Amino acid sequence: MWGKPSFCYEVLDSTQEEAKRLYKERKLVDGALIWADAQMHGRGRRGRKWFSPKGAGLWFTVAFKPSLPSDKLQLVNIASGVAICNFLLRKGLKAVLKWPNDVLVRMKKICGILTEGIFNGKDLEFCLLGVGVNLKPSEDFPLELRKEITSFQEEAGYCPSKGDMLSEILQDLYLKNRVLQENPGEVLSEYKKLCGTLGKKVFFEKGGEIFEGIARDVDEMGRLVVETVDSLEVLSSEMLIKVGE
Ligand code: BTN
């Protein structure tokens, strides 16, 4: 299981950064959890800031040693998105996935996932699975962001204890990532059923230019297959700019 040892903090810059520091100090072990009540410099995909006000969410990183080739790291995102989406569905929330791994409820973001690798040369030493789940509304989120996000409490009408929720989510993440190692096809087909991006118009960047197309599929590496007017394009997560109608 994941979560032992647990490194818990009131405030951190980012749980991802703390995991990297622990690695350098040789304190990081398989399954370690790094958790903070607030992050001053929480990070999202594409270098974006991830607002992590005190007490407003679950902000954590799990470090583990995946038995996956490093070019398949994106599949950890896919499996983890499925685990969290299923968790929220089980709690009665109408959660869907937005490729690659945002979890939305009523088109608003409730959870984001950031997967990074720690490499020793070419060898993938650790996967750092960073998860942010919004639990409560907070005035410390910027005003314009508040229109685009939601929280567990706003959707469910209650907020479970953080400890209970964290241990349930950790168990789900662990189990889904185990299924991924044994049967990636099963996880991918589950992902496609939960993914609201398929069939939608998407905008993406390639070679400094912006293109649009319709999202048609997710391939065996977890990349988005997009049909444009004249080609089929395969997108890595950094290429997606926006999902339209
Ligand atoms: C995204 O949607 O862009 C990904 C957001 C990931 C946020 C989490 S919060 C815990 C961990 N620490 C970080 O700095 N980021 C991730």
C-alpha cells in the first residue's frame, strides 16, 4: 500500500518539490506520501500555478517506483484520473475526465493530477504522482478562478474528514496503478468511458502554431488522437490548449 512513511506539513512550497528534496537526501522510499495543508507554489501542468489555500483541499504527492518504461509515464496519469473519477462517482458526484487527467463536475475542475519522473540517467527512479482535490470553497482562490473550479463540499453538500478521504483515495490510486501494470488495456478502456473530451473540438499547439480538430481516441500510450481537416494528430499532454464543444 501507499502512505508509509507519511511526511505531513502545514505549509510547503510544493509537495512535488519536497519529494525531490527528500530524494536528494535519500529519504524517499517506494510508497512515501508527502502531504501539505497549504502550498505556496503549487504547480500544475504546462508550468501553471496550482492555488492551494490552507484547509481548502487535499494537496499531496505519492512517490513510487513504477514497473513501466519511462515513455509510458503518461499512463500513470490515465490510471490515476480513472481512480479519482471513480472515487467521486462512488460518493454521488457526477464526475467526468477531461483529457489528460482533469476531473470535472458540472464542467468545473475539482481535481488536477501532475505526474513527474525522477530519473537517474535514463532510468526512471521514482514517479511523483501529485494530486490536488478541491474540498471547500475559499476566498483565497483568485476571483476569476472561482468561476472555473468547484469543490467536494459544493457538490456533495458535506465535506468528509481529510484523513478518511486521503486514505480512501490513496488506496484507489494504488489499486488502479497496480491494474495498470498488469492490464493497461483494461484501464484505458475504462478511461475512455469516463472521458468527456472524446468527440469534442480541441485546440492544440504544434511547432509554435495553433490547430483545431476533433478528439477521436486515446492511444495505448495515453496520447490523444485528434482528427484535423487533413490529418490524424497524436497529442502529448503538453500540446493541448483548450477543449471546446
Ligand atoms: C493540473 O491540473 O494542472 C495539475 C495540478 C496538480 C496539483 C497538485 S497539488 C499537489 C501536488 N503538488 C504540486 O505542486 N502540484 C500537485
